[in-house]
Amino acid sequence: MTTFWSVWITVITLGTIFGIAAILIWCLKDKMGVEEGADMGHEYDGIRELNNPLPKWWTYLFFSTFIFSAIYLALFPGLGNYPGLLGWTSSPQQVKSVGEMEASIKNAQQNKQLDQYAKELDDAEKFYGQSFKKLANHADGSGYKSLPEIAADPAALRVGQNLFLQNCSQCHGSDARGQKGFPNLTDQAWLYGGEPEAILTTIKHGRVGAMPGWGETFGADGVEEVVSYVLHLSGRKVNSREAAAGKVRFAACAACHGTDGKGNPAFGAPDLTDNDWLFGDSRADVTETVQYGRQGVMPAWENILGEDKIQLVGAYVWSLSNPTPSNTSD
């Protein structure tokens, strides 16, 4: 917060408190010059006005709010940039990356700082940590269950779904069907492979997908030809002459997508022969992809969720495209 806004907030806050206190004190003084309890000569609807002071219980209660405000503002951050005597914060306010957030939380937990967010994470880990571990691991302590084994447990699957909704649904949707630029996790079209280990690797370490733009290399006509060939691969009706010319140019794309256009999970290169299009299947969408390229980033969750939670989320994601009795009973 800038100095200006810090001063602005402080002045308004303290000015309001002192202003109300001044009005209350002014109202406590008898300015009428007549005996307390005397009739003031005013009547409304049969009610006579008397020269009586404010009720003492009400006055004391009002003054107690000023005392509470002073204590609160001294202990907690409420006056601009003033941090408060307790050093309490709701969460790290100045972090600019996931790494900085992790370091800040770890530092707060180790030094017993009054960071509310770090404390809640610590409390949640103590309260739920063993439950996550029990659901993800074999009872005999031999290690983690396989994703199909975890997915076969309805309780584990529910926990995995809840973790997915909390952490993954912002991009992939609450139904995991994705949206433009974010993969649908309920079908069989996996950019990096849908095997259990591949799913776990994706969640743990994230993915960085980068397709270069070919507009300058191919030129406008060349881009149109490649687009026609790519659409042809998925069974679309296109100009045959353009598709034939595009097939020749596609040799530059085959390094990632393969000569048959079926993609390569090692690179995250999509299969161009099906009808699953991450960034849209219209000719305009495909043209934009070929001309300008695409950049896709999924963050790594290893240090955010921890291994136990990743196993549970992974089992839920695996189950979405591999129905089991535990996720089809509904």
C-alpha cells in the first residue's frame, strides 16, 4: 500500500472514532441551564420532554467500544501500513509467485508467526493428514496403492473429487470436461498419456506445452494449405488441392505430430486425426494455431498438495476416463 493510501485510511479511521467520541462527550454536558429532571416545556403525542442525561449503561457501553477499538487497532493491522503489535496477517500479501508463497508459509510455520493462512494449512495438515495417508497407502505400510486401487474405494474417490474441485476445477471445470485451452479429462484424448504414472507425473511436475507459430515460415497461403491438410486428417471435407500441398509442408510438423499426424505423448503433441481439439475445431481456430502457435502451461502441484493428496487426485482423474463400480454407482 502506498504512503498516500496508508495515511488516508489512518486519518479516516481515527478521525471517525475521535469524532464520534467528541459528539458523545458533548452530549453528556448539560447545556440547558435548568434542574436535572425539569420539564422542558415540550410535548408530543402526550409525551413530555424532561432534562435527563443519557442512560449511564448506554454511555458506558458506548465508551467501551472506543476502548475496544483502540486495543484492536494497536494489536492488529488496521491503520494503513501499520503491522500491529502482534504481527498478525491474514496471508502473505507481497508474494508474486507460487515459490514465494511456499517459502513464506514455511517460514511462518517454522517461526510460529501469526499468519492466519499458514496456521490454517498447518491445522488442516494435522487434522486431515493421517486421513489422506490412510486412503492413499496400503494398510500394511508397503507404500502407495495403485490409482485403480484407490479409485475402487468410494471414500478415497470422494476425497479425490473434493481435492479436484478445490484445486483443479478453475481450469478444467467442476465436471472436468475442460474448456477452450484446458483439456477435457473425461475422454481418452491424453496429450501426455492417460496411464496412471503419466497422470501422476503431470500433476506432480506440471506441463509446459509450446507449439511454434508457422506463419512467417509458411506464409499466408502455406498456412491455409497446412490447415486444409490437418482438417483432412480428421475427416473434414476440404479443398483437395490445398490439402495435397499442405501434406508436403506438413513434413515440418511431423517431428512432433508424427508423419501420420497421430501425435506424440512424449512431446504433448496432440493427435490430429481425431475430433478432440484443445483450442477449437473451427477453421479459424486451427488457422490461428498454425499461424501463431500455442502456449499451454499447467502448474506443478507437488509442493502445494503433497504426495498423499496427489495420489488421491490422480486416482479421481484416472477414474474419469476409466469407469469403475465406485464412480458409476450414481
